[in-house]
Amino acid sequence: MGNFFKLKENGTTVKAEVIGGITTFLTMAYIIIVNPLILSEAGMDKPALITATCLAACLGTLLAGLWAKVPFAMAPGMGLNAFFTYTLVMGQGLRWETALGVVFVSGVVFLILTVAGIREKVVTAIPLELRVATAAGIGLFITFIGLKNLGLIVANPATLVSIGSISKPVLIGLAALFLITILEMKKIKGSILIGIIVATTVGALLGEVEMPSATCSAPPSLGPIAFKLDILGALKWGMAGAIFSFMFVDLFDSIGTIVACSYEAGHVEEDGAIKRIDKVLEADAVATIAGSLLGTSTTTTYIESASGIADGARTGLASVVTGILFLLGLFFAPLIAVVPAFATAPALIIVGVFMFRNIKAIDFCDMKIAVPAFLTMILMPLTFSIATGLTVGFLSHLIISIFCGDAKKISVVMWGVGLLSAVNLVISITH
């Protein structure tokens, strides 16, 4: 196992990988509950969706671990599942079977682009400062999600957001945040996992965690949704916009996540190239295709992988652990649901801190670099979309380069990225 995953070369141990894999799972296990809730609003069978979610996450994560050998976890993507339900099915009136067909087609196109090396070229064409800004922006984004899940910030009609009331869950979460911080300062491995467990335990003792009536149950049948996708319906010309939107969001959400997590895991060459990016993207595409066959929306790389990386994960062994836990999640969904949002929120906030620290590599004295990088970072949390931050960042980089007389320095691939960004921005605004 040490030779297969090259544990020594990556400066890690089996213990660190196991802890990292468990941490990643606990941080993103909410998807087992949340994804079925969202997709069931499209008319799909909720129990079957629990099984589909666990299997899609298990398959995608094992692919990342055994094929790409990276500590990245995959699962049906948040945002993409909302687009599936609220835009395609409820908004445009598609049958959920046709929407699954759209997911399948987008996955196949992605696989072709990946095998052809086009997706990898897109990653390498992105300027270094935008890659660093992407990691920092995602750090801000998941910190915002963490603060929101904790209840420390809430919606406000006058100011968009404001500070929430200080309740017991908020205090427990804040205490866990400081606990993780202190453990990190003392270089204690597994600090994030310890924080999640302590917060959940304290919450249960104070009556803030509702214990399940049963700890395990048999996996629900996949019958109502598996292999029900309508591929021919998805191939109609009117579906081109939906397919493109899925592809664009998945492409740049995945790229943003992979870049950010690769920097945190030390999987970046001296010239800024991402190690094993081709295999990661292949795993991502195959997972999306498999997920659509199982009956769930687009499967993508999860930014919560950064929590496991922050806890020591450096190789695919951590992903194998996470994948196995998702498989076990089929039987323990009631127990998984016990971990409350206020227990995982501190983990997201701490990971946001970790991902923001590479910002020093950006030269903010150079406005040509500073403006696109800043827009990339700030718009991710403000629009609640990684893809939107990247879109505006790419477009602003191209526009400034043109007016600075540097148009000839821009690669053909980057021009293509700019065109896709413009099309996606138009689609986003019109919808």
C-alpha cells in the first residue's frame, strides 16, 4: 500500500491518510441527506436517491483515489443539483428523466474533451495569479458557507447579510473553531476531526442534536430511478443550452476545486503545473456518467476535500477511506444525519483560512494582475458561485490584457476560455 500510494514520497503515513479521509467524509456527509431532498422536489424517489447519492460518491471518490491517486472526494455537486431541479425540471418543465439525460450527455462530452487533453490545456492556460486567486476565492466561499451554516451570519433584506443571534449551537460551533485553532497551533494531527466530534458530542449533551431512532437500516432500492434517463430527449437541439450550462459550471467548479486542493496538498510542480490533472479530470467525467445512470445529478470534485487535506491527507489512500465510508453510509444514513451543521461549520472556516494563505503570491501592486485576481476572489462568495467568480476573472483578465497591448501573449486556449465565459455569463444573466 505504501508503494502503490507513494506514502513516503508524499511525506505522509497510513494514520494521517485515514484521519484525513474520515475528516473529508464527515465534512461532506451532509450530501447524503441534502442531495435527495433537492432532487426529490423534481419528482424523484427520495429513498432511492439516498442510495444513488452514496453509490455515486463512493464510485467517484474511489476513482480519484485508485486511478488519480489524489486525496480528492467526489459526490453529486451542490448547485448542480439545484440547477437540475429548479431550472431544468421546475423552471423549464423538463421531465427528470430528460434532465438525467442532459447530465449523461454533458459527462460524455467531458470525457471526450478530457481524453483529447483539452480540459488539461484549459487548466494550464490559466495564468498563475488567477489559479492562486481561485484557491483564495474558494477559501472565502467555503468560509462564507461555514459562517452561514453556523448561524453566525444570516440573511438581511436591507444589507443582504448581518450577524445572527448568539444561540447555543453558535457558541458550540465557535468553541469548536477555537479548539481546532489551538490544536493546529500545537501541531496536533486530526484537529479538524477532533473539533467535529467534540462539537457533536457537546451538542448531544446539551440537547441540540436529535438522536436517531435507529442507527442503521437496509439500503433503499435504486429501482425507481436507476437507468431511467432519457438520452434521446436530451439530444434535442433545445437542450443545447442546458447541456452547455452543466458543462461550464462543472468544468470550472471542478477546475477551481482541483487547483485549490492541489495547492493545499502540495501536488503542484515548480512551474505551477498540477500533478495528475489528466487522471483527476477523467475520474470526474466517468463519475458524472455513472451518476446519471444511477439516477443522480452531476458528480463533481468536492471542495470539502480540503478539510481532509488540512488534516494530513496527501494521497489517494485518503480518498479510498472516504469512498468506503460513503459505501457504509448506505447502511448508516440515520446516524450520519446526527452530525449537525454547527459541528462541520468550524471545519469549513478553518479550511478557508488555509486556502487563503497563498494569496501572498499575487502582486497586488500590479493592477493588471490585481483586478482580475480580486474579482475572481470576491465574486465567488458574493454570488455564491465558484463558476461566476472564475467567469468574471477570466473575462476581466482578457479585457485588461487587450487594452494593455498584451493580446498577442494570450494563448488560443485562453481565448476559448474567454468565449465560453462570455457565453456562460449571458446564459446566467438571462436565466
